[in-house]
Amino acid sequence: MLNNIMFDLNFTITNLTCEACVKVSSMTIRKLPGVTNVTVDIANGATHIQSDEPIHSSDVEQLLKEKGYNVTF
């Protein structure tokens, strides 16, 4: 951890269709190093990640794309 600094990343998952999608996408994001919190709103796909390490949008996009989700930053 870098001096208790938290990193945030906000984006939209554009093709969520059910609560299972929210669960799968959240669990997938939590696999990224340092992720401490993930919130996903099924109504509009708004997603917020908090991490104690820098988060790279390309890493998030690749992981979610592998699960069949589209991401907009």
C-alpha cells in the first residue's frame, strides 16, 4: 500500500441484464490486485472501484470483455 492512498476508477458496464451479471462482473473485478471495494448499479451499469494500488482501465476492460461485458470509460 502506498501511504494509505486509495485509487478510484469509475466507468459503465453497458450490457448488464440481471443480478447474476452484477455478481459475475463484481467478482471478476475483485480479482485485480489491490481492489478493496466494487459497486455496480444494475439500473445504469455505473461501476465504481476502489483500490489501494493503481487501477489500469485496460486491465479492467480486458477482464470484463473475457466475461462478455462491454465497458465505457
